[in-house]
Amino acid sequence: MDYKISFINFLKKNNIYEKFRFNFERENHMLLARNGMSFKKFLLEKKPNLYIYDAFTWSETVEGHDYWQRYSNKWAQYVSLKY
């Protein structure tokens, strides 16, 4: 199953795609000197249920830790039920 497409659809359905990509790119831009990775590579190498959990430091975002924890749990539950 293609988790990548499901994940992007999940982000869009929950209206968090732009926020997720912004925070992912911001943190990974800062980490490029320390093996930061592209979004595509991230989706290929990480476990699907941890896509949100491992993407960036939640507490350093405008949305905050609790916001991303809610969506991380929701995504992990979706993966466990769907796949």
C-alpha cells in the first residue's frame, strides 16, 4: 500500500498540509548540514505510523506540541486500522 499518498491525503483532509510542510521544511533546512532530508526521502525512509511524530520538533512550532500530538495520534490510529 502506498502510505505516502494516504499521508498527503490525510494532511490535506485535516487542513494541515501547509503547516506540516512549512514546519518540516523549516526544520530540515536548518539540519541540512547535519543530514537533513527531503520530504520525499523522509516518507520513503520513516515508518509510516511515525510520519508526524518524527517530522520536526513540535514544541518549536507556532502550533505547539499538543496540536501535533493530536494529529500524530490520529494518523497512527488511521495507519493501524487501515493497514
